[in-house]
Amino acid sequence: MKIQGDTMNKMVKIALGATLLLTLGATTVSASPAKGQKLYTKKLKSACGMTGAVVAGKHTQDEWTEINDAGKLADEIKTICPNVKDKALKSKYLPHYFDFFKEYGSDSGNVPSC
């Protein structure tokens, strides 16, 4: 019976290890305010003609959430920055922009460095 117990312990440890790796992998793929700030600086700042703090400060954190949840983030960026090209608003960038704008919304008290 001791052999079966050792095998079971090894299987549980392997399963837990795999779960941990998958969890860590998923979090590194998720959006982040820092990635959004880098993307804003690279893709939007010159077209917007204003800093990220000014753009993020156009709405509160809750307003940014409502805009994003309604699927209108790209439209709102175009409204604030009419010169932005569509290629800067690819769907893969939007979660990062959202995290950036929400992190630095007008009611956040946070100020980005861009």
C-alpha cells in the first residue's frame, strides 16, 4: 500500500504544479496598465497630441469601465483623438488601453509618466 500512496502523492504534486504554471502563464498574458501606457506612448500619443494623463482623465474609472463593457472603447478613443489610425486600435491593444485609462482615470489620483 505504501507504493500506491507515493504514486498518488507524485500525481497530486504534478497536477498542482501544472495548475500553478497555467495560472502564472495566464496572468502574464493578461492586460496591464504598464503595457497600456507603453502602447499609448507608441501608438496613440502623437495622433492624440496630448499626454496619456490628459486622455485617461477624460473619464472616471467607472466611466472607462462602462465604455469598455459596452464595447465602445475604440469609438471613444476616436472621439477624443480623431487623428488616430484604425491600425492603432486593433482589438489586441484595447484591453491594454482600457487598463491604462482605468488605472489613471480622473478620480484615481494616479498620474502616468507619459
